[in-house]
Amino acid sequence: MTPARRQTAGRTTVLPRGAVAGAVPVALAVLFAAASPASAGTVGASGAGDPYFPLQGNGGYDVRHYDLTLGYDTGTGHLDGKAVLSARATQCLTRFDLDLNGLKVTGVTVDHAKASFRRQGQELVITPRHALREGQEFRVAVDYQGEPKPVTDPDGSLDGWIPTDDGAFVANEPQGAMTWFPANSHPVDKASYDITITVPKGRTAVSGGVLVAQRTTGGHTTFHWRQTEPMAAYLATATVGRFQVEQYTTRDGIQVYNAVDPREAAAATPVLRKLPSVLDWESKEFGPYPFRSAGAIVDKATNVGYALETQTRPVYDRAPDLSTLVHESAHQWFGDSVTLTRWQDIWLNEGFATYAEWLYSEQHGGKTAQQTFDALYGRPAGDDLWAYPPANPGSGAHLFDTPVYARGAMALHKLRQAVGDATFLNILRTWAAEHRYGHGTTAQFIRLSDRLSGKKLEGLFHTWIGTAGKPAKS
């Protein structure tokens, strides 16, 4: 996630986001299912146990694959959808929930048998005809339709299915996936995806992964996208608009698909030309690129105010600058391949992607990381930078505030100073390799840093990410 940027007197000021109008390991699924007392019986928990978003995700099962078939009318804003989820029960289930907000459900089946269902806020509560055994593989299909609307996050920004003047900008962090498909939507449950989207001829529908088919018939065009690597629901997209499309394969075999709103093309094209070199540089710093495909979706979405690292193909609400491209590309390692297990660990995404910007600048003729650190440290003790501990900003309202990004990056710079450049890069590469396609926590990152450096670093991390207030100079 890159917050909105405002150009002021020749400089870029980063604002808080809200300021501008394989499969997941079964052990983790069991852990989150156990977080609610309801999971002790035969009813799946109505949330994954995350303190920031208590109703996000669900207990009792692990989704392995989503097959989404969507039809979107850009004139009326109407969406027709069918979601087929292939899942595994992690407990005996007589009832379970999916997250879905607003849209009308017209039918549900479990293993091809009609199931009863009811709506309860953002929960779609499903009762299968026959109880599911612990360990049983099952298939749930949901037919739904309506006019999807975004949700307003605790920080005041929009996320989910956000209408634009020619389609929709679809960005789900932290809770927007439920605005357009039923899901076990907490990041702890990652899955593979097939997303098929039919739109009026002349519009392009873009998702993550590889484009496996495209056909036009009867005044409509259908796009079939496949994401084989595990993905959290908040990293999916189905952005629709009038786009100029560019496709090519890098020398490393990465399939690139760029979709750019023509109104943003002049500003976006010079930056997007650097994408292969940025990915090559990041691969040298962080380890092999974790996916088969890459690219960008550059929309003209004036009411959004941020970019998001949707897996393999970030979405930008306007033409990005180079730093934003570096940031969202770095998220493919830190956030997408290695995903947080709870939202309070968001600094593992944003602090890391921000520090990637610092490193890129340092190695490409810009400010050094130390210069950037020093400028930030020069801010007074009452500055917002010191308001919250990055490793626990306190609520969903502060997930995308300055401490998570800038102070998170400052913590990594202090780690680099403490262990040396070679060990620091080894820590980042090992983190990306050992948690590839899985999850991580702050505690795990600290243990890894201790192990690879041979130092006890708990005090450093406590000072820089675990406490509010400006640290003493050291």
C-alpha cells in the first residue's frame, strides 16, 4: 500500500492513507479457528480472531481455491457473480460462515446439494444439508448479484469495489474483498484463484496472475485470469476500465501485463518502462521474484487516494512515480508472498516496502538511507511519526499512518546498522525464502534476526517498533 502523495513546493509529502478523498498451512487455520469458543463445537467461528477486525475471516475450514465467474455492466453498475470455493474442514461443521457485504445471494450449494443460508451483517451463514467431517474436502457454490459498493475503513478511506467513470477500481485492503465475492477473507487463509470476468466490449477486466483466455462475442469480452500461487483475499482484484494494454516477457521469463488508462499514459509510460529493471534489482536484494507474472494497473480513480500491491499486478489510482513503483513491487516479496498473520503486524509489509524505496534511492544516485533516516529523526517529539508503535498501531484506524511506514523503515535501518550490510541483506532474503507463500509474525522476524546475526536484538526492536514516543539518539 502506498498512501496518497501531494506535491507541495517541489517536494512530495506522504500523507496517511485516509487523508485524501500452495495452500495455507492447516496448523494456522486450526490456530485461528480455535481463537473463538464457537469453534470448540460444530459451528465454525464467525471471525478469525483478529483483534483489529473481529469479524474478518471465519473458523472451521481452510479454502484451497476460489473459482469466481463475474459479469459486470459498466453502465448500470450491476454485478452478477458465482463463487465456487474448494475447501477443507478443520473441524466437524454443521454450520459455517463466509464474509459477504451487501450483495443479494440467490442460492447456495455444498457438495452440489442445496444448503440453507441467512444473512447476518457481513456474515453469510451457511447450513449444509449434511454435516462436514473434520478433514473433509468440500465445495461450496454461491450465486449472488447486485450493485457492489465499497466499504469505508476505520481511517475514512474507501476499499473494495470502487466505481469509476468507466468501470471499477478494485482494491481490498484491509476488508474490501467481501464487497464483491464471498470469502474466508482474513489474510491467514490464502488460496489459489481463477477469476473470469465478462464486461462490455471496449472495456478491459484485469486481475492478478496469468491471462489464460480472452474472447469477445455478442458485444461482450470475457477475461480469464489464473493465480496459481497462494493469495490472501485482500490481494485479489477485478479492476475494469478503458485501458491501453501492453504485454511482454522479461529476460527472466516473467510475463508482464500492463493496463493503463489512456488519460494517465503519458505520465505512466516512462515509469513503467523501469519495471523490469526494478524487479531485477529487487530480486538481487531480496531473492528470486516469487511469481510467474507481473505488471501494473494504472487507473484514473480520483476518489481513491492510494495504490495497492494487488498480487503480481499492483493497482495505482493514478500514474505512479518511481518510488511508488519500487514500493508496490517490493510488496510482492513482503506482504504478498510473505503475508501477515494479524493486522497489527502490518509494519512487516509497509516498513519493508518503504525501506526498499530507501535502498533503491541509495543505490541509484539519490539520498542515502542514512540521510533519509536522519531527516525523519529530526522531527520533534510531538510529531505524528512517534505517535504509535509500528508493531501494534492500536486499531484499524492507524494501519496506514506514518509510524507504520516511516518508523517501520527506521527500525530496519537500525537493524542494518547493528548487524552490518551483509547480515542485514541475508536476514531479508532468508525471511522471504523461509516464509515464501506463507505467513510471518514480528516475533518470528526478531528470532530470525537474532539467529542470523548472533546478537540479542529484542531491545532494538522494542525501542523502534514496540513503543510510542521518540527514541533517544544512540
